[in-house]
Amino acid sequence: MHNKNVVPFITEKSDCGSDHPVCEACEVRACGMCSELNSDTLRELRKITRMKEYKAGDQIFCDEEPTENYATIKNGIVKLSKILPDGRQQTIGLGFPPDFIGRAFKDKNASFASALTDVTVCTFPRDLFNDYLKSTPSLEHKLFELTLNELDSAREWMLMLGRMTALEKVAALLLNFSERLHNAKLLQGLQSELNKFELLLTRAEISDFLGLTIETVSRQFSILKQKGLINVQNQRFIEILDRPSLDTLAGHENY
Amino acid sequence: MHNKNVVPFITEKSDCGSDHPVCEACEVRACGMCSELNSDTLRELRKITRMKEYKAGDQIFCDEEPTENYATIKNGIVKLSKILPDGRQQTIGLGFPPDFIGRAFKDKNASFASALTDVTVCTFPRDLFNDYLKSTPSLEHKLFELTLNELDSAREWMLMLGRMTALEKVAALLLNFSERLHNAKLLQGLQSELNKFELLLTRAEISDFLGLTIETVSRQFSILKQKGLINVQNQRFIEILDRPSLDTLAGHENY
DNA sequence: ATCTTAAATTGACATAGATCAATGATATCG
DNA sequence: CGATATCATTGATCTATGTCAATTTAAGAT
């Protein structure tokens, strides 16, 4: 199992009990799926929720088995991936707090979810939740918005996968990851510098995301370092030295 | 403008008037966004809808300008694409009836939509529709389901873009396209054979979808022909001769 | 400290797919 | 019916990225 040594980037624990979590104190209360619920509705929903923790590398759900539970990410990063019959793998998304994981209205996931860092999620049984969703438009609305964001980013990555060079892909990943990590940390009330962060993915995980090999990813890091766009310490700690140039590489229009 | 000569694959006209369409007779009444609406609600919605027709090649909306209208595809195929500052292009999805086009709750599209064939859509003003959506949970629910399907297929294509060979990509496209076209035709009550269809995309459009060049796509067609998996007439009319083998190439597990 | 292990880097070489260029089909128009 | 234009195919290279192998770095255990 990889990543054993990763320190979860969010270290504070919520004070939720494990059976009847105090949702009011939840890390993602303000922005997650539950943010649109009033306290009555929340009290109802709370009855079916349960906290779960995963260690970095753990599988959260897989392709083949029907989903028992959906979940909201409270803490840590979740990797979503797909796999071809012969084993070729492609990461199709990263989930940060307060993302939802699972496929609403279906009992089969067409993908795998695994914990990239240590992860805490708030789970709820599939059937109950689907019923609940149908009778609670505000909840469904919020989940719809989260889904639209995921669709936007999936399409963004399609452009990246189909048309960018290896160097551009790495630049795009660094920018995207730094922003999402930064936001997740701020959300938790933690200190964070946008341009200085721990890259929580291994080269293998990066290459699965970018549709490249480990070696090619490594070479692009060397090029970015040599060009003075980034600085890397201990192969994990990234400092972005020239964000505008990275933006240009990543195809972000700069006005 | 390309594709001038394309005959729209759905030739019957709906009998909807152009200002107050008779939704009950709509091609996609049974399966589209409106399928969940009762006739009262439908009568309301109808007040803000308007039919629009586009010729093959026409732009429906673009990246830069805010969306004025959303739409449901009644007829024809819509291409969604993204473009890098230097002009590199990636198709991120194909819309068939009864797909929704536009980005709910936002006034900016992060993509271009253009008509791949002649297209008829049912449009509605953005602001009115967003309001309507918020007050009509059944409508929002249906749109949510359509969006989930799009997310599923975007992720499917991410695996394709990131990890498949050129030959596999072409196989996957042919299978996917034949199915969706078949369904769209059946939906319209037209005759259709799953394994015999007109490929409505040019090689350029295919290559934009698959993240390849025209020449590479062409070569893969030749290989598939030579292997006896497909037959091509006049460079447009495809017959799938060996679907199981194509399925294997496309990474579809066969049990 | 030294040993062990996993991950990252770097180099040498191979190859899938891109690029450039020529030829061949198909459809349109006079 | 031939002329023209567009699109598709095929061939000859080139190149970015993959593959294979050796080395280096970092981290943890003893």
C-alpha cells in the first residue's frame, strides 16, 4: 500500500460522535451538500448518517459491487478512477471536501474510489438517501450543483487529456491541485499559501491522472524546475515560482 | 462551412407551431426534460419556449458570450467542444435528442456548441428557466438525471482519451455512435439497423473527438476494414461486421 | 549510523502517432 | 459531361512519449 507516510493535510478532528454526529460542527456544514438544509431537515438526515475513516491507499468503493453507501468528503482527498480490462488505469477525478462520492439514483458505480490521503467521510445508505433526495428538493438542488461542477471539471480534463503536451499537462495539474488544496485548507480554517504546498500524489498517481507514464511526468518536473517555474523539495513539496508562466502553459487565457 | 450536404437523419417535422409549440406532439416529449411535467406545468413552460433551427455547421453558442438561452435537442446532433488559446480543439461531447444544452445556473458556457447535422431545438430564456427550475422540483430532477448521464459519459471518454490506442479509440467511437444514433432514430419512430448507419462526422470531427489527427483516424479505418471488422461505403456509410471484436477493442468486458 | 525499501530521476533506445506531401474519391456546379 | 472543390487515403519521414534499465534520493527500521 502506498502513501503510508502521508500526513493528512487536515489534522483537526471534528467533534462528531460516530453514530449521531453533531452536524452543526461538521467541517463541511457550510459548503457541502447539507448547506441548504435547515436544522429540522438536518436532524432527520442525521439519523441515517455514519462517519467512516479510511487510511491512505484504502479502497472506498469499486466498480463491480453495488454501492451500499454514498458519502460526503469531510476530510482528505479521494481518487476516482477507471480501469480497462487489461489493467490500464485512468484517474477521472479527485474529490476534495465537500465533494459527494457515489452515483445518485444508480446502484452501480462505473468507477473505483480510493483514499489518496487519510480520509474521513460522512456516509448514508443508498436507498434511504435516494428516497430522501426525492422528497427534499433543496438537497437535490445542492447535489445537482455539485454534479454540474464535476461535469465542468471532467470536460476541462478532457481537453487536457486529448490536446495538451506532457509539459502542459503537468503545469495544468500543479495549478489545479494547488488551488483546490488551498481552498480545502482555508475551508478548514488552516493556514495555507497558494504557491507552496505538499504534492500529495506520487508520480504514479500523477501519471494515471494525466494519461502519461511515471518517467515522462518526472522529466516534465525536471524541465519546469530547470526553467525556474517551480521549486521542488524532497520530491514532495512544491513551490510555484512563476504562476503566470504556468498559466500560459496550461492554456489559461491571461487578460 | 462543412457538412452542407448532410441530410438530417431525422426527417419528419414536428407539428409544433414556432411560438406556441404543441408540446404533446413533441419528438422528445416522452423522454426529454419535459417528460416529468404534468400538462398544467407543461402549459406554463410552453409560454417561454421557442423553436429554433440550425443548419449543419452553424454555431449554436460560444465560449465568450453569456448564454441567452438553454435548449432541448429535438432533432439532429450537436457537437460540444473546447478550444485552447492557440486553436487546438477537443470535442467534449455529442448531444442527441433529447439532451439538454447549456449550463444550468450559470450565464457562461465553458464550451462551444455547434450543429453537426441540421438541428432543431426547443429553446427557453436562461433567467426564466432558472427560476422555473427552482420552483419545479420534478423538472430539476429530470435535468439532474440527464446531467448525471453526461457526467458518466464524460468520464468514459476520459478513460478513452487518456489510455486507449488510436485503433481502440476508433472502435469505441463507432460502437458508441451507432448505439446513440440507433436510439435517436427509434425514438423518432424511424427504421434503424444498429450495425448499419451513416457516419455523420467527417474525419476531422472524429479526430477532434478522439484527440488524434485526421490521418491517424483514416489509417485506423483502413485497419478495421482490412481486419474485416467493418465495411465502409462512400467513406460515410458504415457497416459493423464483427461487433464482438470491436467491443473487445473498445475495452467492453464481455461475459 | 547503516541497511532496506519504495519512489524518483536519468539515460538509451523503440515506437505510436504526428507532420508533410502526394494521390485518389466523391459531390457540386456550370 | 467535364471542371472544381472538398474530403479521405496513403506514403515517407519526424518527434514526443513510452519502454527498459541503471542510478539516486528519501524515509524508516534496526
